[in-house]
Amino acid sequence: MDLQNCIGLEARHGYRTFELYTGDLTEAGAAADLLIISAFAGGYHPEPDTLLGALHSSWGIDLATLGRELDLCNSLGFWLSSPLYGGPAATGRRQSSD
């Protein structure tokens, strides 16, 4: 995973960063607290040779079956899933060196 950009800010629970990485989320050691994935509405099925297919085959994550914790599709065009407990979400959190 290659760090492309990092934005930091002081929050009520301490210093936090938003980091943008490129690379393979299925590689060993890849970790994510939040994934932003571009997909067409209703096109969440894990097709081969796609990010959604790789997340499904490597980690068992299927966006088509995930619950929606927060649905902002009508106003902002995206939704947040229920918390993930497998795959890159369970391999550890990235820690800022600052």
C-alpha cells in the first residue's frame, strides 16, 4: 500500500489522520478503518477481477449483503456499512507516526 496523501487534525480524542492509499487491500498487512468504493446503485455484487470481487474472495466481504448503518444516498450519493469485523478492518488500525 502506498501513501498518497495525509491530512491531520486535532479531535476530541486526540490527533487523527485521514490517509489516502493506493494498492491492494487484499495483501497481507493492509488495513482500513473506512473504505470509499465507487459502484453503481445496485451494482454491489462481487464480480471477478474487480475490487468488490477481490474483497469477497479474499475476506468474505460482500457489499450486496452488508447492512447500512447510515444511508445518505438520496442527499449525498453514498452510504456507510455496518461495522466490518473481517478483512482489512480486522487486521489492525493504521497508526500515525505523529
